[in-house]
Amino acid sequence: MPLITLTLLKGRDATEKRNICDAVHAALVNNGVPAADRFQRIIELEPENFIYNANYPDLEVARTDKFVMIEILLSVGRSVKIKRKILADLMENLKNKQISPNDVMVCFKETAWENWAFANGTQIHI
């Protein structure tokens, strides 16, 4: 049940955005998320509305204007081990799409199962 939000600067082409979305989805599916469970959104911002530190935390190579924040909202219960595996798979998938992992920040957010209603106001996982 992940809900994915990509935040990036305006100007990326459709193929590049799709490649990022595909890389995230493949990493999730590889770690137990059903392939049909795909809900993703992209937020594109002007530079004055997307402020980030190019070197935090002590990066040897500064982030570029290709920087993307990936928020992964999922139900509680996944272990640190699974989250690390999702991250490893995601970074590998992005490298395969010529996207630098150095330009990627990931934030996992968790919510209780009862906080999901996919359609018709029905909570299917309680």
C-alpha cells in the first residue's frame, strides 16, 4: 500500500520522471509489494520553491539540479532490514537508469493499516 511522492525541479522530461517512478516501484515489488499496488505522484517545483542543501550530510560530490526527494508512505510493520533492502534495490535501479543515487533523498513514512481506504470509503485492511 505505498503511496509515493516525488518532489523535483520543473524541467525534467517525461521519460526521466517515469524512469524514477519505475525504479521506485520495482524496488517495492522486489520487497513484497503487489505489482498492481502502484500509486505515485510527482510534484514539480520552481527553484525558488525547492530549497535544499547541496552537500548535506558531508557529501563528497554536491547534489545537482537533478535532485529528487522520494517519500514512501507505507503501512507500519516493515523492518529496518526490509527498508534497507528497498533502498539498496532502489539505488541499483536508479543507477541502471543513469540517475545518480547522490541526487536522491528517501524518506519512509509509516501509517496504521486503518488509515487506508482505496475506494468507496472502504477500509480493507482492518
